[in-house]
Amino acid sequence: DAGVIQSPRHEVTEMGQEVTLRCKPISGHNSLFWYRQTMMRGLELLIYFNNNVPIDDSGMPEDRFSAKMPNASFSTLKIQPSEPRDSAVYFCASGDHFNYGYTFGSGTRLTVV
Amino acid sequence: GEDVEQSLFLSVREGDSSVINCTYTDSSSTYLYWYKQEPGAGLQLLTYIFSNMDMKQDQRLTVLLNKKDKHLSLRIADTQTGDSAIYFCAETYGGSQGNLIFGKGTKLSVKP
């Protein structure tokens, strides 16, 4: 298995633009998580899905953020409009009930200028 | 709210043992985890311990859990320069594997 695949690896965009981050979880995993990592706040859970259904989105900072999981092999995190304070590394992770812990992707480094 | 605390930095000499400490708050945590993050990479699961265990050993890694004090530690024996990374402690929030709360990470620097 290729692991959790995230794209793009790096994204630089201008303030006000829409940004879409993509994630392909490990096949067979039924849980998917989006995390954001910054120096100031560390790792924050934004949202997680179980069997493609959003379970907890209390970490989503505001209405500008939205996440979808249309099927078991794909998820997106969208920011519209983006702001400089959204600059961070965004990680996707997936897991299942038979293995402990999660497998993380390599992350998307987002810079909003 | 729930919180996981770690010291931010640790520096050791190659060949020495490293001990990274963590305190957590959720007494219902079922599992506790240690993750490693190398520069520019995602988090890699190193090891985990079930809450009814006191110790777990896996090659050079030893995890100690003091449930009464809510204290978790990771000992790396014979630390190598390749062990230089950020180490994150994490607890399962609310007893469910569905939500991990991470500490801010301890940056381990290994000097030759």
C-alpha cells in the first residue's frame, strides 16, 4: 500500500483565493482525520469521518473551512476564502478499528500571502 | 479541556539514553501513543500502550505508564543521530480511538 496520499505537497496562494487539499486514505481504513499543525498551536484536529460520515467537526475554525468525503477513497478540505492565518501544514490520517493509532500522510504545506 | 503536556526540547549525546516525558488529563484514555516526526514528514506511529499496562518494551524503546499520576514516558536506549526528530505523545480522548489529543511535541537533538 502506498500509504495515505495527500496533494499537493506545497500550495502558495493569495489571500481570498479558494484552496482545496486532497487526501486518499489507505484502502480498507474506515476513519479519516484532518489535522492542522502550526508552531503556535501544535497539532489540532479539525474534523474526522467514520465510514465517510463526519463525526466531529468541532475543530473546524470557522465557516470558511469545509470538508467532504464523497467515498471511502477520497476526501477534500476546502478553505474559501483563504487568509494568511490559515498558513500551516495540513495532515490527513486514516485508521481502522483493528490497528491502533493512525497512519499520517506527508502533509500539505499551505502558505497564504 | 483535555490537555497533553510535554517539554519542548531535549538534547543528548549519541549512545546515551533519552527519556521524553508527557502528562495527560483524560483518565478514561484507553490507549496512549508515541509518534515521531522527522523534518518535512508526517507523523509516524512509534509505539502505543494500553491503559492497563505499566510498561511496554519494543527493541530500543521502553514506554512507562503511571496511570495514577497520568504520566507517560518514552525511553530510547543507545540514542543515535537518526533518532533526532520531534516526538509527540497522544491520548485517546473520551476513551474512544476516534479522537487523539496530541502534545506539542518534544524536539530531540542528538549530538555526535
